[in-house]
Amino acid sequence: MNPVSMYVVDDYLLTRIAHRRYFSNDKEIRFLDDFGCAEECLSAMVKNPADMVLMDIELPKMNGIEATKLIKEKYPKTKVIIFTSHKDEHRVLASLACGACGYVIKNNSNIDLKKIIKMVAKGEFWMDLEMAKMAFSYMPLPNANDLENLYENRKIKNNLTAREMQVLRLLIDGKTNSQIAKEIIVSTNTAKAHVGSILTKMKVTDRVQAAVKAVRTNMF
């Protein structure tokens, strides 16, 4: 197996120097170069795409999450591991959504970064246990008693527009069509049309059923 070619992106020079030394004697990892900003890495990828990019999040211009997204769009075979000190759940989820194959917390003495890189290069995924628990806590709860519609509420919510979700919330509050129209500043006919669309998408026959279904499935 050929060694894993890798770039490192981190705005802290001493961190980049430490990485260069850390990986220099590993025959299974070929350290190509390191960069202080994402833009330099993206330019290097054009000429010489790497198998792996070790990416920080906080960078001078383009942040590491945006850079990860661009790398995965242009070079789908390249794997990106986020290497950061940030434990914010939104950054974790955004990184994964943009294609990161790993999320590693800096200064964690219990991890073997070389081993993680080799695992990810082989197609595995790696995340710190604490971060994994955090990410899973944001997963929507299923309708566990209905195998055919485990995430019916998620499907319904995805089908509704932002305006329809706003109207649905007003339905739950017991608002009439005229009250809804006044609330969202539209005509009564437009409000009525929104309600009709909601009933169709939610597969119910009246506004009360729509409100009850929304509450029971925790759509808000």
C-alpha cells in the first residue's frame, strides 16, 4: 500500500512544525506540506491533490469547515480530518455535514493521531467519544413504535416551507385564517391557501388534526 499523502492546515506555526517532525519518520504517511491558511492548501490541491488533509477550523480568512466543503466537492477521494480545540456542537455537526471523516480534539493525550489518519485513509471514520455523544444527542427521536414511519415527523417538516411552518405554529395556537393573515401580513385568501397546503402535506383533513399531529410528533 502506498503511503498516505497529507497536507496540514493550521494558522499556528509551532503546531505545523510539530506536525512536520511528528510525521517525518512514519513510512506509511507522506507529509507533503503545511499551510497557515486554507487558500494556500486549496491552491496546492490543484497541482498535487493529497489523500488526506488535517484541517484546523479557526483560520485567518476561509474557515476550515468551508475549506472542507470545497475540498470534498472538488476532490471527493480526499479525506479531511478536523483537528481543533473547539468542542462546540454546531462546529462538530457542520464539519460532518460538509464531509469531514474525523473530528479530533487537540491536546488530547489519549489519542494516536498517526493511527487515526491511517484508519481514516482506509475508509473508516473517527471521532472523539465526547464529540460523538454530542453529535448523537442532536439526532431526532424516532416514532419507535412504527417501523414504517420512524421519522414521519422529519419527512413532514422537510416538506413544509418556512412560511408553512410559521402558519402551522399559529394553527397550534388556535388562530383563525383571518388572524393568521394579520399575523404574517398577507391576505385572508393567501392564509387559507397556506393552511390548505399544510393539510395536504400532513395528510390530515382539518386544522385541528394538523395541530395535534404537529404536537405529537414534536415538530417544534
